[in-house]
Amino acid sequence: MQSETQKITLVLPVYNEQNILEKNVNKILDFLQSKNLYWQVVIADNASTDKTTDIGKKLQDQYDNLSYFRIEHKGRGNAIKNSWQRYQSDIYIYMDIDLSTGLSSLIDLVDKINNGYDMVIGSRYLENSITQRKILRKYISRLYIVLVHIMFKTKILDFQCGFKAINKNVANNLLPQIKDKEWFFDTELLLKAEKKNFRIKEIPVKWIEGKTSKVNLVVTSLNYLIKLIKLKRIL
């Protein structure tokens, strides 16, 4: 559990989320308050073109422990990395704004970091995980994991779940080395962390796929394959 002096930054990378941003931010803040957790919540606006900017600024004015900033260069990984490097914290977390992952798992992320792990990640493929997702996405995701296991001999089960935490050591020593600015950011971060023997813990989550997705499966899958091959040459 969080100590009184511990600083935790929770980043919410967003792109054109005007329909759910205010509602889900309020859910997050209500949850944190109910657990007596006082974290810095950050809305990282990834060059949105709808009313996300206006909503983010309004929420920043409304809450003392919420910050909003806009990143003009698109890329989910870029938003997460810039946000984590912007603030001085003991623990850095990011989660998807659609709240696919249940909020109760936030407690588990912090507890595991405080118990000595360098990275804690939500995994949809652990025995106690509960997931609801479309069949096509499920099988493409599993195929991707099999491919990564073959190429890198990794023990990690889930690279793409949008629910991760790192400690200050990872933020200072590994994060600057992560180059990808898009969806491959998570995979690069995890594989490089494993290569450097950082302690990684996967936790079960309750995960329900959002109604909409901004990911083009075909384009993203081909992009992932190319980046896996390049990363393999480096590692």
C-alpha cells in the first residue's frame, strides 16, 4: 500500500476521447479517493483533434491532483514516455482511458512494486484473469505472443495489456533507451527490461475490451513484425 510520502504518477494517454474522458477520469479519481490514495493523475493528450483538449483543461482546473498536457507528435508510446519523464515519482503507472482493466488492480500494481519488483504488468493470460474480447483480436494477440516467445525466449505472457507500472530505477535507467513511439513501446520496454534482469511481475486482471479501438489490426501486426525483427538484431 502507498505510504504517506510515496509519490505515484498515473498517466492516462488519450487521443480523441471526448465521449469518455470526463466520465472515466471521474471514476478513477473517485476510486482513488475511496481508497485514501493521493496520486498525481496525468492526462497525456496525444494530439487530439476533437474536444479532448477542452475537457482535459477543464478537469485540470477542477482537481488539484490532476494535470493535463498536450503532446503535439502522435504516438501512444511517445505520450507514455514523455509523461513518465515529466514528473518526479517513486512509481509510474499508465492505464488505458477506456478502463478495460478493472480499477481494483491498481492496488495490486502498487503493492507488487513496493514488494521489490521493478515492473508490474497486467496479464490477460494468467489463470485467474477474467477477459472478454473479440475472437479475432484474441487469436491475433496469442499469435503475437507465440512469435515473441520463439524469437526472444521470453517468459512474459502478455505484452500489450494497457496496464503497467515501473519504479524509479526503471524510469531513470531504462526508459531513456526505449525508442518506439507507438504501440510497440510496451514490447520494447518489457523485452529490454527482461534482458537487463529487471524484476518483472505479471498480475491477473479483469479485462473487458472497449467498444471501439483505434488499432488497425493488419497494419499494426505488420508493423510489429518489422519492429520485432529489428529489435532481435539489437538484443
